[in-house]
Amino acid sequence: MNLTLKIWRQKDSNAKGQMVDYKVTDISEHMSFLEMMDVLNEQLVNSGEEPVAFDHDCREGICGMCSMYINGEAHGPDRGVTTCQLHMRMFNDGDTITIEPFRAAAFPVIKDLVVDRTAFERIQQAGGYISVNTSGNTQDANAIPISKHAADEAMDAATCIGCGACVATCKNSSAMLFVGAKVSQYALLPQGQVEAVDRVQNMVAQMDLEGFGNCTNTGACEVECPKGISLDNIARMNRELMKAAIK
Amino acid sequence: MVLTFASVLTNILKMTGFFKSSIGRKVAMALSAFFLMFFLIIHLAVNITSLFSEDLFNELSHFMGTNPLVQFALQPVLIFGVVFHFVMGFVLELKNKKAQGVAYAKNNGAANSTWMSRNMILSGLVILAFIVLHFIDFWFPEINTKYIQGDMSGMHDGGFRYFHEMVEKFHNPVRVGAYIVAFVLLGLHLAHGFTSAFQSMGSTAGRKETLQKLGKAYSIIIPLGFIIIALFHHFNH
Ligand code: HEM
Ligand code: SF4
Ligand code: FES
């Protein structure tokens, strides 16, 4: 298929960017969105132009590096997938596709479609861990009884890959789905209890410090999240913070 | 003794820290919203009596207007609640605008969220405009009569004045029209707000079918009730 692409180009973090039109031809519907971008970049390199910078790593939907706001949605129109898992069959011949970086004041553009998501790392460092010694004396996992329900919910929360689609799609640029998931994966397990109070307080404080917005429960994040992280995790984080405030 | 006092104090200090956090503000927002939603039920219950009994409406209005508990305990809390809710609404909106950064060239909000959830500030502003109008219509004249002129009798021309004063107001079709627009927007505000408030309080109940249905019912019945009352008195008197 033949497509028109409207892509955000920005030289570096200080430059003023703009949307630029490109044409790509003979795109197979079996290609992933990133492969289509590769075709475009090959074309640009061959004609001596600067290729479009975009983030990617695993290309199998598990690392969370690929981003892109495609036709007004984070990771494009498909559900439960990252951009690397988005296929061109979701589009039609002759389509115009708008491609923008993930937008949020806390995610500044580094170049073109690449944004700085290290704010997420700083939130993780503020409390997204448990302090246990894992060097050689690891305990048997089954030694601590955990209910099936709690284990499942913790596992679901832990599938968050930190891609930032929740922030990008949120009208408030709120990071609460991400932080909710990271708080929940420990809050649900016995191992997470020891540091529970500090964890939620420090992670929320860091989230606020990074300049993410306030959740107004629109639910857009849950719909656009490639891993289907549930809004229940935000409610749990709110509960954890309330509990921490009176402890 | 000293110890408990100190621990109470540190707890209060911790709580102020809590209410300064993004989530604490949301909890405060939801608490004020719950109070407002409770108030709307009472307000509608009183007003609805005007559809079938002029006397009952007058009695209830007089009680609400003169009972010291209502006047000096509930009323200040209510006014504080309203002011707090919309001031906090503006604060949240401004903070969220700042968090957004550069706007998207193309954003498909309808793909993942409802119009109501994305336009709480708009529906809120219309409700605020209504509240101002409503205060000019009813509240300021009441305060003037009762506390400035000192007439606590609630009487005029040998009978209770409340029913007649209300009917008088609904003669004007422009006012009735404005009320209807405001109540439709209130319904849209509540269609998202009712369940949203549960989520803000850390409860997942708002995401279950029962409360979603209840929220839908509440956000239709309450505004519709007020609309029916305004139309009834407009066309009946
Ligand atoms: C009787 C009047 C009102 C009622 C019953 C009401 C009710 C609600 C409810 C239930 C929520 C959801 C709270 C939450 O998600 O935690 C809400 C949110 C909101 N309200 Fe109101 N409201 C009223 C008046 C107003 C006014 C006058 C404004 C003025 C601007 C306003 C602005 C907002 C905003 C911006 C939000 C979104 C904040 C958020 O979702 O976190 N509201 N309201
Ligand atoms: S919650 Fe979902 S959208 Fe947000 S960072 Fe995690 S995986 Fe990505
Ligand atoms: S490149 Fe790893 S998730 Fe898309």
C-alpha cells in the first residue's frame, strides 16, 4: 500500500519542531509499524536526508522502548499492542498517518520521535523495589504462602513495561497508571509490606516532583495501555497512600 | 500524655503532607463532591414537594431557612464545600495544563474516554455560573430579608412567602431556559463524577456494574427532577 506520513521532526531538545510530510510506497500489510518506519528511513538515507529518530529495542512487545503517537492514539489504533507489534494491516492504502512523539512536560523530546522517559526511572528508584539480599541465599519461592488471587493481581500489575503510553494518552499527562502498577505489584505481596509506607509516599512524591499531572479518572490510560494494566491499580495506590498517611 | 499529643500532632502534619500530594488533592476533591451530591438529594427532596403541596413546601423551606443547625452548621459547610470544590477544580485544571507540554497535532480522545470525563472543567464552569445566578435569585434575597432586615417570620401578606417567591422567579422563560441548560450540564458532570469520586477515594466499587447503574440513575434523576420543577411552575402559574 501507499501512504502519506505526517511526522514530527525536531533536530534536538532545544529546536522548534514541525510536522513534515513524507510518502512511502509498496508497504506490505504484514509489516510492523516500525518496519514501515525502517522503509521510510532507508528512503531518506538514500536521498541524503536525515532519517527519523525513533525509540525501539526488542521489537517483540516486551521492552517498552517503542513509543509514537499514531493518528491521535498512543501506540496507534490497535488495542493491547506496542508500536512494534502494530501491523500495517490496521491501515488502508492511501491513508494519511500522523506520527508524533509521546507528549508530556515530563517527557521532553530529545529528537524527532524520541522522548526522555527517565522520569519513570527516577520514580522507580524512589521506591519500586524490595530490599532483600539475593546473592546466593535465595529462599525457596514456595516458602511464603501467597493466595492465588493476590499472586495473579500482582503479576498483572508487574506486566507494566514502563512504556509511558498512559502518560502520553492522558489529557492530564498523569503517570498514575504506571505508578499504580508499580506500587501494586509489591503492595499485593507479603515481601512488599516492610517498605510499603515509604514506597508509596516516596514514589508519589517523586511522581509529583517530575511534573506529571493529576488523574481525573477518564480511563484513557487503561484503554491505550499495551499491557491492559487496570485502573484498579490506581485505586489501590490511592488506598495505600491513605493508609500510609495515618500510619 | 505528651507522647499522645506529639503523635496526634505528627499525624496531623503528615495528613497536611498527604493533602498536598496529587492524590491527596483528589481525595479532598472527591470528599467535597460526595458532600455536594448528598446536598443535591436533600435540595431536590424539599423542592419536589412544591409540585403537590404548597403548604408542605412552605413548611420545609421555613424550617431549612430558620433552623439554627441548618443555618449555622450545615450552610457554612455547604458553602465551604462548593467553594473548595471549584477552587480545587481550577487548581487541578491549571496543574494538569502545565503537565501537558506541547499539544498533539492530532489527538483522538473519543477513542478511549467519554466526552464527560474530558470536559469536567467545562461542565463545572457552567454549574458555577448557575450557582452565581442561583445565589442572586434566591440566596442573597433570603439573607437580606432574614439577617439584614431581621425578618425571620417567613411571612408576607399573611401567609408564607417561599412558594410565591419561587413561582414568581419561574415566570421568566429566559431564567427557566438557563436553569435547564445548567442542569443538563450538571447531569453530564455527574455522569462522570459520581463513579469517579469512588475511584479517587481508592474504591474500585465505582467500576462495578451496580454503582455504574446507580451513578447513571443519579445523574439523570437529580437534574431531571430540578428541570421538571422549573417547567412545572413555569407552565402552571
Ligand atoms: C453541585 C455542584 C457540583 C457537584 C455535585 C459536583 C460533583 C462532582 C463530582 C462527583 C466529581 C468527581 C470527583 C472525583 O473524581 O474525585 C467532580 C469533579 C470535578 N468538578 Fe464538580 N461538582 C459540582 C460543581 C462544580 C463546580 C461549580 C465546578 C467549577 C469549576 C466543578 C469542577 C469540577 C472539576 C474540574 C472536576 C474534575 C476533577 C476531577 O475529576 O478530579 N464542579 N464534581
Ligand atoms: S501502565 Fe501500561 S501504558 Fe503505562 S507504562 Fe505501564 S505498560 Fe505502558
Ligand atoms: S520495541 Fe520493545 S516493546 Fe516495542
